[in-house]
Amino acid sequence: MLSIPDEILDSARVDGAGEWGIFWRIIVPLSQPVIAVMAILFFTASWNDYIWPLVVLTQDQMFTVSLGLPTLVGPYSQEYGAVMAGSFISTVPIVIIFLIMQRRFIEGITQGAVKG
């Protein structure tokens, strides 16, 4: 947000926009790629969290997907089909979030690469 030129903000003030109008109509649309990246990273970190649920949860029925997958692999039996299915299911929400925000994410990548 600090990289937005002051001239754009000044021209909005000259046109009669208030501070909230400047924020919602200029700063937020220009910051959408950054917001999308932060949302993807935050969701991925929250979804893949392992230590906090391990400390807090005591019942097996309350385990998250990332805590439940290691319980399928034991010293004497490995249920590879269940582990692979669980791994696939655990990646589906992350892929869905990325697909929803892909357009804004790619805009942020190409925005910095354009010469001008």
C-alpha cells in the first residue's frame, strides 16, 4: 500500500473523495493481488497447522486431517490407500482457494513484470 503513488491519492482528494472513499475505491482495488496472496498463505498455514491441534486436542475424533493421517501408518500395518486418499482430500481445499484467487494472484505477478 505504501507503493501507491501519492499523486493518485491527491487527485482523488481533488475530485472530492474522502479518506474512506480513497481507501475503498483506490487502495483496496490496487491491493487485491497482495490481499489474495496473503489470504492464500494464511489459509494454507491454518489448514496445515500441526503443532497447535496436537497440543490442544485429546480425543481422536477431534483430530484435524494433518493429525489424523499419521495415525493410519503404524509399525505393523500401513494403509497406503487411506493415506493417499486422505492426502488428496487434505489438498482439495487449498487448490480450491488458489483457483478462486488465481486471477488476482497472477495479476500481482504480471503487474510487477510489466515495463512502463
